[in-house]
Amino acid sequence: MKDLNRRSFLKKVGTGALTATALQGCTPENIKKASKVIGEMTYRTHPTRGDKVSLLGYGCMRWPLLEKPAADGNVIDQEMVNELIDYAMDHGVNYYDTSPVYIQGWSEKSTGIALKRHPRDKYYIATKLSNFSNYSRENSLAMYYKSFKDLQTDYIDYYLLHSIGGGGMKAFNDRYVNNGILDFLLEEREAGRIRNLGFSFHGAVEVYDEVLAMHDKVNWDFVQIQLNYVDWKHASGNNVNADYLYGELQKKNIPSIIMEPLLGGRLSGLPEHLVRKLKEKEPEQSVASWAFRFAGSPEGVLTVLSGMTYMEHLQDNLKTYSPLMTLSDDEKDFLEETAQLMLKYPTIPCNDCQYCMPCPYGLDIAGILLHYNRCINDGNIPKSSQDENYKKARQAFLVGYDRSIPKLRQASYCTGCDKCNPLCPQGIDIPKELHMIDDFVEMLKQEKAF
Ligand code: SF4
Ligand code: SF4
């Protein structure tokens, strides 16, 4: 204990374990006990390839950041990434999902450094061809080869065509077919440099059906879909209901990899009355654990990705999947009721993926939308000046807005240039929502009734 400073102690143990140990006295034995409250990780086996994959997969798009970038420009706190990955490995997590575009392009490098310290046959690396703005063959090939270099590997276990669907079949054909890249990737799989080839999907059902129909020719090894207890039957924006996406994969015996199990954090930050409802049913379980149990319960799910920035999140998810307690039919009904109640709160379906960034005018798009959502969940969006908590809600909204978003990055600076809209996988009409929020802010400032 005395060799650990406070920061590394917090990083190693996590605040969840600390809370548990605080009451019992902070001895090394108690810390060990707190981190051993979990059993064996649940694994799923790839139906055709035989890979044994941990049900919890590490999404590497939300690594902890440094206060100031390092000398090489890397913005990620490598020391903390190493500790999180070591802890995840120790507790059975063997799937790590990154992309050349995550965290301003630094995720692959940091993930590669941390993984390289472990035997290569102990984990699976997933990364993507994230050629969103330049579809040329040269650019796509350069991106592909850079992934190998940054990840310090000579093969990639799971390689994805990133976020297909947006822009319809035309964009799909331009990104992968007309430039010969799909043929190239099939040859790379043949040569063993790609072990499994698949795609992640956000978009119109017609694109999904058409790309899936290519299975006879391409033999997709897996597909990454958005699945959670709201999207199962009530997908919003341009997303497709997850029960359809999953069902189609099952018909073809293609395993599903799950993204957005928490619907961009909205299922862990539920409104207070829904939190109470979940806690009444399972007082010991976190709110997030319900969403993870839902996402992990279908048998055709190979792994569920979670972007765990803090040790506390990692420990909570490990607890949920070590082992998974599959949801009963009653529990599924209960979550469907919760989803319906949640839908009464019209939050904006932003999951903070940051694909719309940077905005040429400097707006913090995700920050603004997430602040609005938080205020909806906390009941701080007054409908009229007659609302009984109008004064408190108005102050909470305005003060929180100024604190979390610098003035020059607020919604009032949106010019409506529309550069962001085609990049949003959730199909949000970003300038429209920003203008709505700006009007709302102006009304609050003028203390007008809404
Ligand atoms: S529409 Fe608004 S938010 Fe989007 S890129 Fe243009 S200025 Fe930025
Ligand atoms: S607005 Fe869309 S693209 Fe931007 S962070 Fe939110 S979900 Fe991602």
C-alpha cells in the first residue's frame, strides 16, 4: 500500500471496489476480496471458426485521456490503458475492438502498445476499414496497412467494413466494390492476414438485406449490430429494430457482435424514477447490468462491446458476465416496459461517437446534445414557466450548459452548413436539433414560457 500513490491506487482498484472496501477498512486483503467478487467469464464459441470469445468485449473508443498530449501528440493516457487492459486480461476478456478513427486516430496505437505486452494467442484484435471521407483504393490500402503497424501485429482477427448503411448501396459500392477493396480483403483473408471478415451496420434495412445477401459469395464471418433493450423493438432515427437484424443473422448462422448495449450511455443514465424501478427489482445490481444482461442473453451473440473508460465500469461489467445470468422471460417483459416508459422521454439518440466532429465552426456537437439529454433525464427541461420546479430547472439547464460547453462552442454558433449530417450513423438531423436547443436556451434566458 505504501508504494502506491493515490492516483495509481485509484486506477488499480477502481472506485467501485473502493466503496466496498471503505466500510471494511482499507487493507490489501479487503481490496483483493473486493476485486474477486466475480466468478468465471462467460465465453461464446464462433459457430464456424471455433474461436472462444469472452462475452465482454473491450470497445477501445473511450480510453482515458491525458490533460496535455504527450510529446508524440498522443492524447491517450497510456499508463491507464495498460492497467485497464491488464486487468481485463486477468479477468478473461479476450476481444479488443478499435478503429483507425477512434480518439483522433490514436486508439489503435495505444491499444497496440498495451496488447503487445501479452502473448498474441491470448486475445483477438478487431479493427476496421474506416474510409469515410476518401474512398480511393490508395487511401483505403494505406489505412489498412497502418492498422497492422499501429497494432504491432501481422494478422487481424476480426476485420470490419466500418459502419455500412449510411449513403445507401451507392456509398457501399464506392467504398468497397468499385475500388476493388472488397476483393482485396477477401484475398487477405485467404492469405490468413485477416482471420474473420465482417461489417458493422447503421442504416436502411434495404442496404442490410442486400449486403447480407452477398453472404453466398463473400461468406461474412460476423456482423456487428446495434442491440439493446430499446432498439430491440423501437429503433429510432435511421436504425433498424435489433430483433430483425439479429434474426436475419441467425438464419444464416452468422454470429452477432453487439455495439451500443447501453444506447450511448442512455441506459445507464436513466431518469430517476426508472432507476428506482430497476433497483426495487435487483437492489444489488447496477442499472447498466440490466442492459448488458439483455445484450448478452441471445445465444447467437459472440461478444458485447463496452467502451470502459474507468476501472469501475470494467469491474461492474465483469461482474455481470462472470458468469452471465441469462434474462428470464419475465425479466425481458420488465425491460420492455422500461423501454416504453423511457420512450416517453424524447431524448436525442446521440451516442457520443464523435463521427460528426470536428465541426468546421468549432461546435461541441455531442457535448450540447448530451447536456440536453441529461437535463431531460433529470427533469430539468421546463415545459412552461408555470412548472412547479421552473426556477430550479431553468438554472440547472443554463448553469450546466455554460459549465460543460464553452461559449464559442455552443449551439448558437451553428451556421447550418450541414457538413455534420451525413456523418451521423444515428441519422440525427444535427443542425435542426441544435437550433431547437438554441431556441430553448434563448427562451430560458428571457424567462419566457415554453
Ligand atoms: S451544421 Fe452546424 S454543427 Fe453541423 S458542421 Fe455545420 S456548423 Fe457545425
Ligand atoms: S450527433 Fe451523431 S455523429 Fe455526432 S456524436 Fe452524436 S451520434 Fe455521433
